[in-house]
Amino acid sequence: MTAQNIMNPKQRVAVHAANLVEADMIVGLGTGSTANLFIEALAKRNRNEHLKVTTVSSSAISAVKAKEAGLPVVSIDSLDYLDMYVDGADEVTPDLTLLKGRGQDLVREKLLASAADQFYVLVDESKLVEHIGQNFPVPVEVLPEAWKLVLAQLKQHGGVGELRMNAAGDNVAFTAHGSLVLDMSFEHIDSLELTMLLDTIAGVVEHGIFSDLASAVFIGGEQEVEEHWR
């Protein structure tokens, strides 16, 4: 049995994406368990094949993991171009709209996804949904002083939600950007309409709907990786 055959779906899709990286590329690193596996796979290729890649991180934790793996990491403010960004997603619809943001780095994630020439999304079958918000609330990152006003407006449009709490549940959760997060659920509103709404409400810093950004979604299975291209 080969190493490819004994990999689990997350490992398989991470290696699949890492194999698309070419020499001298600037690669954006996502955050989360699948992104960590991609970092490991990329670092292995970089060592063995002398790819001389440069990486930029969407979060402090992925920057630490990349450096520990031996990958060079540069600051996001030093870049004006990005070849590839690789990250996971919480939900993926048939038209490749994504829901992200269960973590705390929405602003940097969307910035890298928007700037990259190619944005590859790594998931397994459990992340496939018919509509955004099917399994998880939509994270809406807001200015701390604006959260009540934003929440009131979202309620007027049928939203139901509350401030995200920290892991201990004894205080509100702050993002890496210093914002608060409203975790919102909506009925009878599609992702495009919701995106347009969230993009126009003052006080909203960012939100977790990624529309028209993914170049491809790679779905890891028990035996192979399925590719869905835009």
C-alpha cells in the first residue's frame, strides 16, 4: 500500500494542492487543520525540490507553523502580488460560494483570497452545502462601537444572531483585527443578496461570505481528490 493510499482525505487534498506550487511562487497560507497539512506538504516539497517559494500568512498561527516547517514568511504589507492562496472553508455551495470565518482572521483571509492569481480551497465532502448558512451562522466582523447598531439593522432584514463569545464564554471574542463578531443566521435570503447587504452597512468591517473568489475547490475523498473549477 502506497503512502498516497493511506492518507486521510484532509492529507490527500493538502498534498494535491501542494503539488500545484511551482518554483519561485509567492504562496498565501490559510489557517486551520487542513491549511496546516498544506503547510507541511509545501515545506516538504520546498526542501526536497528546492522550489525557493516565498509565503505570506493569513494569521499569526500559520506564520509560526510555516517558520517551524522551514518556509520563508514575509509580511503582507511587503507584497503587491500573490501567485496562489490556499485555505479551507466552512461551507461550499455548488457555484463555489464559500462561507469562512469560524476563525478570527477574516480580513487577512479575504485580502489574500482577493489578491491571489489563484485561490484554491481545500475541503472534504462534509463542507458541501446547498446554500450559505446551511450548517453555520454567517460571521459578520464589526467595529466594537458599532455592533449594536449593525445588529439592529441585520435584524430588520430577518437576521437572528448575537455577539460571539470567547472559548471560555466569559467575555466577547476579538478578531486578530481587533473587531467583534456577530454570528448571524438568515432565512429566505440568498448569498448574493446577503453579500450586497453586508457590503453596504456602515460599521461592518468584513463578513464570511466569499463570492466569486475561489478559482477551484478541491474535495478530498477516501481514494482521490475531486476538482471543481470556476
